[in-house]
Amino acid sequence: MTFATLGLIEPLLRSLETLGYQTPTPVQAQAIPAVLAGRDLMAAAQTGTGKTAGFALPLLQLLAMEGPKVTANSVRALILVPTRELAEQVHEAVRQYAENLPLRTYAVYGGVSINPQMMKLRSGVDLLVATPGRLLDLFRQNALKFNQLQTLVLDEADRMLDLGFSEELANIYRALPKKRQTLLFSATFSDDIRLLAGQMLNDPLSIEVSPRNVAANTVKQWIVTVDKKRKPELFVHLMRKGKWKQVLVFAKTRNGVDALVEKLQGLGINADGIHGDKPQATRQRALDRFKASEVQILVATDVAARGLDIEDLPLVVNFDLPIVAEDYIHRIGRTGRAGSTGEAISLVCADEVNLLSAIEMLTRQTLKRQSEPDFEPEHRVPDTDASGQVIKKPKKPKKPKASGGGGGKRNLGKWVDSGEVAPAEPSIKPVRKVPVFNTGPRKRKP
Ligand code: AMP
């Protein structure tokens, strides 16, 4: 199969040739003809599957072939994304695909001055990439009109809900023409996403290119158990031992990012950090330097690192496990992209056992454990498995201390066979509850 057989026009085929895309990825093969035919879409596609081209190429073709010329302050197609970085990244891809088409494209997001964006929108844009908050600001200030809008794309819809954008999405939705094409992309499909899809989509075609909620199998994943306070030390140890060259590291909080970066820099390690408190320009610079291999270790919160496309990233380290299990899939999706292999290592302490269990349940796999000599935790991380159960160590009768053997290893596998014990109630609650669409205040970004 080729892009030409999917019905793409020559100017787009030329752009793809320049970019070196030869064969459509599975999501592209399914999405492109459906979007060209005007269908609504509900697509479960992980990041790294080529989903951006899957919606952007047919969208650009429809804009170039059909519909009126864009008028002042209007927009004909809107791509909503959760973060500024993703807005830049998606727009950059769109710009490359649209190279040979007479279309105006642009990206707007918060954290930068609104005035240049208002100026740019005056003459109208065919395709706008936007984060929800800034889009609403622009709309409320009459810098944007939706009367010409023919297509709406929600990219990483699950993430938008996780970030508390449900209210903004509902407000945007109310302002859009009812007759339009809507494409919804999400790496994971929770009940809230299905609810959103039910409200926004009209007889959608469902596309699922990877098994639901399963991380890319090109990523080798394992965990190293450790005491919380020794995580920085273990990180440096593993880094030196593995001779890590380029690593994206995820920490839970902004403070956690700053503390680790400071520690690494103090050791003379070339590290930088990105999180929501840093100005956009600083974040972009750190990211650009990381991509250019001028920074070896980039430490990030989930928000800042969302959707980043870094070519051939070999390794992702979860310094902390994510609070929201789905974020694990997004995080490790930064590596093993477009068919290359990658590794994802998580440093897990006893406090995080429920998070680990939620991840294993979501990804339907028991993550391989490794304990690093000299770093075996004093606070043992209870065994977990993909059934979502934390396997509590049964109370042992007191025995006199046995001498010899053991070799100092503490994490010695399961105490009970997971098949043997089936407690009536799971011992963990689902860790995540996303806000219900249409209600609730916007959450603080991590
Ligand atoms: P995405 O999932 O949209 O973030 O895309 C992941 C990466 O795959 C990006 O770097 C794209 O440029 C690249 N890509 C997308 N489609 C193709 C294709 N058909 N052939 C080769 N590379 C592709």
C-alpha cells in the first residue's frame, strides 16, 4: 500500500517524499480514506504510531480541495491539543505536510503574549492548532470566529481531560457549528472519553491500531525496587553503569524535577529540567538542546513532556511512577517510536506499590523486577501482578534466625502464586478518576 493508493493528492505526496515517508502506518491506512470521505473518527492510537499524519494529511487535502476561502478572523479546521509543546510539534508536522499547498496554518497556546496571535488571526487561518485555554481567550476577545469551521480534531483527548480541560472543551464545543466533521484521537479510552465521544461524534468510525491500553511492545520495560530516599543515588549509579547517553526522566512534581536536576548538575552531569512553572521559552530551549544532544538528561513532569517527539530516544526513566496509570503508557511512548526499540526503567519504592499495581493492571502485564546490588530496599515493595492485586506478604510465624544462604537479596519473588489467592475485593482502588466532562474546576498542572 502507498500514500497514493489512499487517495492523497500530488502536492502532499511530494511533501511525504521529501520527509522520507514511504509506507503508510496502520493508523494512517485506516484514518486517511475515512477522513477524506468525511467520516467522524474515534481513533485509539498511541503516540509514535504516526497518528498526526493520519489526521493532518487528509485534513489538509479537504481544506485545499473544498470549501470557501477563509475570511477575516475565521478558522476552517481546528486541532486541539493538551500542551504548548504538542501544539508546536503538531504545527511543525502540519507545516511540513502543507509545504506545497496554498494554505495558511498557525498554532496558538498560552504562556506567551496574546497580541501577536491576535494580529496573525486577523486575516484568518485555514488550519489552527491550539490549546483549549488560549483558544477560548482568543474567542472571547473576538479574535476568532468559528462560522467557517468544518473540522475539529481532538488530539490526545484523554490527556486533555486528565489536565482538567473538560470545562474549556465544553465551552468550545458550544461555540462550534453543529454541522462539522470531528476526529477524536486518544491513546487510551476511559469511560469519560467514551462519554465525550458520545457527545461530540456523529456515527464515528472506530479505529484501534493497537490493543487497548497496551504499551508499545517495542519498549523493553522493567522496574528496579529501591527505598525512596535512595532514588537519586540509584539513578546516578544506573546511569554510570549503563553509560546512558540520552535519557528522558519523569518526576512527579515540579519540585522533584528541580531537586533531581540540581543534584545531577552538582555532580557535573549535563542535565536540565522542564515543568509547568518554567517560561515557555526556557522549556523550548531545554527541549531543543536535549534533542540536539547538547543536554544528556532531561527531567520533566508529565505535562511538560506530553507528546514530545524525539527521534530515536533510547531510554525513558520513571524516577517516580505517575499518579495516573495511563501516563505510564504516554511516558514510555517517548521511546520505541515508529518501530525502533527502546527501554523504560522505573524506580519504584514501597510507597508506590498501588501505582505500580494500577499500571500493571492497565497494561495487562507484570513488570519484570530487578533489584540492584547494594540498593535493595529496606522497605520491601510488595509483589504485584497484572490482576491489579497487591500481594501482601503473609505474617510469618517467628522463627529463630537461620544462618547462611540468601546472598543478601530481599526481593525474592512471590510469596503466593497469583493464581492461588483470589481475595473477594481487590486490595487497591483504581488510582485515577478523571473529571467528568462538563463539570468541575480546572486542576492545577503538576
Ligand atoms: P506521531 O505518532 O504522529 O507522533 O509520529 C511519530 C513519528 O513517526 C514522527 O516522527 C513522524 O514524522 C514519523 N512518521 C509518521 N508517519 C510515518 C510514515 N508513514 N513513515 C515514516 N515515518 C513516519
